Amino acid sequence: MIELPDLVAGGLAAGTLSALALGGGLLRLRRQQTRQRAEISALRTQLDGSLRAFTAEVEHLAARRVPAAAQRVAHPHLAVPGPLQPLTVGTPLGIALENVLLALQAEVASQRTRVDAAAQAGMRGATREIQAALYRLQDALRRLQQRYDDPELAQTLFQLDHENEQSLRRAQVAAVVCGAWVGLAREESHLVDAVTGGQARLAGYQRVKVHNHLEPGTALVSHAVEPVAIIVAELLDNALRHSAPDTDVVVSLEHVHHGVCVTVDDAGLGMTRDERDRAQRLVAGDAPILLTDLGDPPRMGLAAIGRLTRQFDLGVDVSSASPYGGVRAVLRVDSHLLSRLDPADRPPAPSAPRTTRRSGPATPAPTHAYGTQDAVPDAPRHHTPTDENGNGEGDGNDGLPQRRRRRTRPAPAAVPEASAPPASSRPARRPEEAAAALGALQSGTAAARSGAEAAPAAGAPTAAAAAHDTDHTHDEGGAAR
């Protein structure tokens, strides 16, 4: 039988052990709670830092990246800033932010195109009305020019017509940039006439020097005449605007392998590399043209060239420098846009520069003497040889300076091939020789008149007739007027 004190002692021992076990558990639980509180605090601190970083990233996106991305739509050379934290690149957050920028750029480009299309439609309607009014004014001015013969009035009407032509060119360029048709349908024309027609639309046309090296009769098909005239006018306008007023703009017309090239060289300041690249992009016509890309006020010349090159399969290059220090612009007209006109049946305009290229031996000389050496009048001879009677070449004009009338040389007779000189061996008359011939002509006219006044009464009618004949021949040539 167990005694009571032993039982109490055993209970106390068991209670002590239980208390010790419970205390250890409570201690472990307290330590675990302390660790959990520390982890929760660390997580809260990390979450607060992430929230602040995300907030700063979104603010950076709204303040800098979104405006830069919107501006990049219109100005591709601008750079869009990256995220504040480079570590976010490639993460889900960085990918989501980049998608926001891409969606924004796509929507801005879409809205920009829609707004620009509406602006172009409005401008097309306005320019159509302006062009119609200017064409009516042009017809009225030309009717007045045909009606009145007063020189001063004719000069005033000519100036008004030229101003109207410049206004019409600007309206036409604006319409072309906005997607309208060129506005004129012409018949086949000599290419040199299209070039000089574009030159005549400019204020400083006197500074343009055209050198025609084309085969006589080189022409454009009907639908390419007006586009070529517009392009040449805009290239010349740029050359005249960006070069000194005391310099010339040189235009050369040359045959190339695939057609004809019209080269425009100016002596201006030239362009930087970025300006040249932008100009080449515009004239190439590959990218869509928006009015907002053309500046304020918009500069539409190169944009109009780009529209026409794309529509009519022409080629323009402005990436080269001119040998005179400025810019060289080259218009290329391919062979499928070229045709041929008979210069005898449809000669170029009288003001068109004469070609320096000669036709082959089998080509007959044109009857109007355009582009041939025979068209240049012979210079008067101040010391004419006399015959045995003392008369100048037997003409009985008392040795006065004589001048032959202009006439067309008949077609050459067939000669043996060995004796026929090749066409390339005949020297072309230089500008200095033509100027000397013209000066000699004027001197001969003055000498004939003075000789008529000093002649005796019996010989006076003959001398006067010779002077009149010289003046009449000078008017026929038309070189001095």
C-alpha cells in the first residue's frame, strides 16, 4: 500500500514536468511569432518599396515616355526614354509598359492620318476654286494682249500674266500635294519646251541658263508634259531661292541609256547630310506625305515632286553636290515616257534653246532651220572683194557691207562615202562666234546707213536699198531682238 506522501510527491513531480513542457512550448511559440512579425515587417517594407517604384515608373511613363513616344510618330529621329529601373526591362511590368507605348503610337498615327486626310480634302476643294479663277484671269489677260498693241500696255499685261502664272503654280503645287490631278492635259510636246515652260513660271527665270544637248525632235508623251514642267519648275525654284541673286542656275538636257536626264546645278550653300536625306525621302515619293510634316508655313515643292514621281514613274535625285558648290538635282525621264516629233512639222518654241546635237547624215535638215548650223546668218563682210569693175562682188552697191539673206540649205546630193566628211567633223559655232556675227551685223547696218547719207544723188537709192535690205534681213533672223 502506497503511502500518501509518496503519492503527493509523484503528483508534484508530474506537474512540474508538465509545467516545464508547457513553458518550453510557449517559449517556442513566442519565438516563432517574433520571426513571423519580422518577416511580415520585411514583406511590408518590400511591398511599400515596390509600390513606390511602380508609382514612380508610371509617373515617368506619363511625364516623359508617353509624350516622347507621341512625338516620335512625327519625328522618327527622336529617342524615347527608357524605364527608370533598368531591371524592369524584360519583366512582365516592363513588357506591359512597352505595350502601352506601342498602342499609344499606333493610335496617334491613325488619328494623325485621319486628321491630315480631312485637311487635304479641304485644301483640295479650296485650291480647285483658286485654280479655276486664275485660269479665267489668265484667259482674260491673254485676250487683252491680243486686242491692244500699245507697247506700255502690252508690257504691263505681260507682267500681270507672269504674276498670275506664279500664283497658278503655287495653287497647282498645293493641289498636287493634297492628292489632286495636275490640272492640265496637253498634247505631245518637245521636252525642251516643257523645261522652258517650267522656267517661265518663276520670278527669276532670267538667271536660268538651259543647255540643250538632245536629239532634235525629242518629245514627251502627252500625260508626262505637265508633270515634267511642274517638277522642273520646283527644282529651279529651290535652286533660285537658295543661291545668290548674281549667280546662274545651269540646266543641262542629256540623253542617257534609259531615257533623258534634266540636270539642275546651282551655286548656293548646299545642304547638310540630314537635309539632303530628308529631301531625298520627299522626292522619292515612297513614304506618305502629310501636311503637318511640311513645316509652318508648309514648304510643298519637294512634296509635290514626290507625288508626281510616284504617279508618273519619274525619277528625281537630290543627293549629289553641284560642282558650283550648291546642290545638283537630276530628273530622269525613262524611255517609255518619250516620243519623237518631226521638228519640220512641229518645231519647238522660238524661245527654246537650240540643240547642240547634230542629226545623222541621213536626216534631212528641217525647213525651219531649228537646230542646224544654216539657221545662223552669215556675218557681213566689211571688206568685200571687188570685181574688175570695182564693184563689191559684182553687185553694184559701191562696196557697201553686204549680208546674205538666211536660207535653208538644200538636201545634200549623194556623194561617195570616201569623200563625204562625217557629221562630227564639222565644227559647231561657238557662242563667241555667234556674238561676233551679231556685232558685225549691227556694225554693217550702221555703216550702210552712214554710207547712204554720204553717197551722191545718183547712187543714193542704191545705198539706201542696201541698208534697208540689211535691216530687213536682221529682222528675219530675229537674233538681236
